[in-house]
Amino acid sequence: MIKQAQLKFKLGLTADEITPRAGLAVYTEFLRGFGVKDLIDKYMPLPGSNRGYRAWNYIEPLMLMQYGGGRHIEDLREIAEDKALRKLIGLEGLPSASATGDWFRRMGNGGGLERLGRVIDETNSKALRNHGASEYTLWSDPTLIESGKAEAKMSYMGFKGYRPIITAFKELPVIAYHEFRDGNAMGGTKEAVEAAYRILPEGKRIRHASLDSEFYTADVINLLMKKGTTFAIAADKDAAVMEAIRSLAYWGQLKTEDGIMTDREIGETLHTMNGTEKAFRLVVLRWRKEATLFEPESYCYHVIATSLECTAEKVVWEYNGRGQMENVIKELKGGIGMESLPSGDFGANAFWFALGVLTYNTFVLQKELLLPEEYKRKTIETLRWSVVGIAGKVVRHGRRLWLLLATTCEKLGIYHQMRKRCMAFG
């Protein structure tokens, strides 16, 4: 018996105006209602002629593409071919993929990168004003993007690529600062921290900073102390730190926040480094490593420099919370598609990455400010599945344009709620 693999339906075309991405219309409404379009028009350069495209003509379809799951400039074709979506949002002229690539190179190697940075800063400042918290926790990390581009530099991991640095908040995980860098880049940590203070509205403060070992510098520590921000920073195990560790006379047993004993011991001491204005604590974890003939009693160490006034265990728990920064990086690189870069030109890639940061931030803000509580922890992949990728039919009725969604009454209510909340920003 021959198994019948083909299902009993036939394929054809319809003249009905249907979009498979109805959620992008509401996202576009948010971009405009929250003022992102106004900021683009305000800061980005004008075209060289009356027939040229404005910056928004390039940026809007690219953000829709990134939000909708596109990974390459060529994926703009999906937006261009979605006539129903374009009709809904009034998206008329679309630059070609090649024109978009040329524009990226001009922006990335001219003043466009700094201008787009101002758009990101003002968007974040407005977001923080609308956010309920008054105190924030700062995270910052470099991340690696592997690339086979000819101009990419070799990283410490042994592959070529780029090493952007990213700063975000715990309570509202927008990216407050980023710098797109070569794969072998180091430093720039003080600037990454300082930038977060510049976008804080009046009445808001950074309470605490949990940072990677690259931030273990006198400049960063002095800045945080001057700002009244407590810190927990992974310390370099240099000669001075190792000498301090050897002077420790007491080691306790480390417990988890749930009170479970671990195989790690914990100790602490005071320390200072060249250039710091005040002393700070070193909280040290140690655990045995496999003994050898030459090192029968050897340990591995992890050291946290901190100004927190709490138990050493609570310092460790606070620092371990920064592991959530990986979720920010994962969403930016995997969710928005920044693990894939479009060009062999560094400036064009830097501009692409900055636009990805803006798309990521607006995704976070849409969740935080428009969607119900149960959606706030969802990833962008889940949001695409549940909110963005909804089929909608566009019809004109009674001199009005209607978007008829193929979904449940409950989901329709969520769309109504999003649009109502979006209107409050106008």
C-alpha cells in the first residue's frame, strides 16, 4: 500500500489584502506614538536632493524587518511584498537593498552613528521617565560576534570578529550604551558606565553596578564611589590581590540564597589599588582543584571587589544576579539578529548594530509599557509567535480602514489595550 503524503487541498492566489504580520502595524504605531520617528526626523541628516529618501524611509522598514525576524538587508523584500501591511502603516516608497547598503556605509562613516546615538539616548530617557522605578542596577559586558569579514580582527578567543561593549539596566533592560568595536578591542569601560548616568531623568539614580572584570579599574571604581553607587566587580587576580588572598586567616562555607551548603569557601579582606581614592572590600571564593605531584593543596579563586555593606555571602548573591545580562545579549544577537553583520565595511556594520540596539530597546519598551504583565518576560521569538505573526485582512468600510484579525476575542482585546496605551504617549 502506497502511503499518501499529500494533503487534500489545492493552492491558488487571492486578491484579498492579507498580512501575515498584523502585529507589526501595532509596533509601527508604537514607534510613532512614542516619538521615535520624530527623533529620527530631528537628528538624522536630510537627503541630498528633493528626490532622495529621508532617514525614516530607510529606518522604518529595517526596524520592522528586524523585529519581524529578518536577518539580512535582502529580507526587506518581505516587507516590500506585504502590501496589506504597507497600506495599513502608509509605507509607500521603499529604498532598494543596494541603496540601503550604500546609505548604511554613508551613515556609518559619516556623522550618522553619532546622530543615531542621540536618538537612542533620548528614547531611553523618555522610557525611564515613564518607568515606575526610581533606583536602577547597572550591568555592562563586552560580547563577541564571530565574522569572516576580511576587515574583522582576531579576538582573544582565537576567531575573527567584533567585540562590542553593552550597558543595560536590570529593572528596565534597555541598552543604555553600546560601542561597536574590533574583535581585539579592550578598555572603554569608564565611558560605558558614565553614559548610563547621562540619560537618567531627574529623580532617578543608579543604586548598584555589577560588572565584569574588564571594569576592574581605578577610573571605574572612583567614578562609582563619587556617584554614590555601590558596586560588585570581578577583580583581576594580580600580584597584589593574590597577596591579599594569602593573608586571609579565616574561611567560611558558602551557602546559596536558599541556605544550601556549597563546596566553596568564602573569605574577605580590605584592599586598595593604585589610583583608587578609597579602600574597598575583596570577597574571595575558593575551591579545590585537582591535586598534582607539584601542587598537592592548590585552589581556584574568584574575587569580587565591592563597596556593599552586607555579608560576604550577599555580595556573591548580588554579583551572581548579573548573569541575567546574558539574556540581554542573547536577545540582541539572537533575537534581533545582531550575530549577523551585513557588510565588509566597519562603519556600515557599526550603524547596523546601532539600529539593532534601537529595535531591541523598542521591543523591550513595547513589552513594558503596552503589553499585559504576563508578556513582560517573553522573548522576542515568543512575541513574534503570539503577537506579531497574526494574520490580518485589510478592508475599507464606511470610509475607514479596518484590520480584521484572525485570532481570538482575548487576543483582540490585547491589541485594543496596546493601541489605547500607545495613544497616551501622544
